[in-house]
Amino acid sequence: PIFAKEVFHGGSREYGWLVSMLAIGSIIGLLSLARAGDVRHKGRYLLGGEIMYVVLVVSFTRMDVFLAALACLATAGLFHSVARAVNTSMFQMGVRPDMRGRGMAAFNMGSGLTPIGTISMTLLVTRFGVQDGVMMSQLICGAGVVLVLLFGRSVRQS
């Protein structure tokens, strides 16, 4: 809601459009991935998708034209959904079949760490404003992706 209000000087309608475009992009990305079937080089899809997501969200934080921001978010949703789906698929295929249930339980526990990211983003937004705070948060996440790209040989090669 804060982007709709502070950046685009709108309200609930603009916020609805922003989150809807993320969802539309995600649906398009997931349908495209499903149509593609078993893709080769899953690690490239994962890392490429995450890098593109970071670039697009950082770009979004710099925008003040609402229609351009909508297109940017739709595209970000596409890349992020593909990367998340490939990530889950890679994890499931990498775990022994007899341990898959336990592995997925541990994998999904990672979602419980979301509040930690929310706290750090809130601190950044409070200190630097919404656009710069979200941008900095995304750049930190992007640095993590770059580290995996540089040192995560098993991810790159899968």
C-alpha cells in the first residue's frame, strides 16, 4: 500500500493493480514453465530468474510512471514464480525419496523466516524512505544470489 500511496499518489485501486500485475506475471510464468515441461539447466533458470527479479524490483523502486511500474511488476512476477517453482523442484529431486517428506518440511520452515526479512526491510524503509529502502533490501538479496552464482557450483551445474 505504501508504494501506491507515497510513490503513485493513489489508494486501494492503485494498490490492487500493483499486486494484480505481480499475480498475472506469476501465472504467465508458471503456465509457461508447465508448458515447457522438464527444462534442462534448472540452476540457470533459478539463478537467472532470481537475478532478473532483483533487477526488476530495483527498477520498480525507481519508477514514477504507474503504467511502466505495472509492466515491471508483471515481468518481475513472471521471473520470480519460475525461479521459486524451479527451486522447489530442484530441492525435491535432490532429496532421497525416503527423506522427501522431512526435507520438504524443513524446506517450508524457511517461510517462517520471512518476518526477519520484513524487520530488516522495515528498518531500511523507515531510515531511507520506501523507494530507497526497498531498493537496498533487494540489493542485499541480489548479493546473496550473486554469492550462490559464484560459489554454488552444484546449483549452477544442475
